[in-house]
Amino acid sequence: MSNITSKIELTVELDANRVPEKLHWTAQDGGISNEEAKAMMLAVWDSKTQETLRIDLWTKDMPVDEMKVFFHQTLVAMSDTFNRATQDEKMTATMKDFCDYFAEKLEIKK
């Protein structure tokens, strides 16, 4: 039996001050090829150190109103993932309540 490998690639173009100007990503298995993005969050679990390692990047032209929506949608997605991973319905509901509160306070329309 051979292992199957799937590759996800991120490309970051930086300005002279090393501030992201452009972000592109490719995930061939998902049908994504060199698509532009304005922001990204990547979290990786390091089992040895029991720590989350993160890369959070956004381009300097990412509008603040879009960043707020990006955060809201990411929080909602994390709630869904938490539920799938743990089946903890009670905490998932609490997380969803926070997502609703977050959207309300930022006046993000659903």
C-alpha cells in the first residue's frame, strides 16, 4: 500500500519592509491554483511542546471591514470544527453564542 500525498502551497510577496503585499495559495486536490487571498490564518499543533504554532498574515490593502467579517467567519468555522472534533454540543453552543455576540457588536450583517 502506498501513501498518498496532498500538497498545500502558500506564496507571500513582501514589500521592502517585509510587509505582505500579495498572498496566493494552491491546493491542487481542492481545485485551487495560485488563487489570490487578502488574509490567512494557519494553526499547527506541535504535539511535542503541546503548543499551537501560528502564521497570521494579511496584505496591507486588506480592508478593516473585510477583516472583521474574516474573523467572524473564522470563529464560526472554528466552532463547527470544534464540534466535529469533540462532539461537545454544550461548548459548541457557547462558542456560537459568542460568534453571534461578536457579529452584533461589530455590526456585521449575516
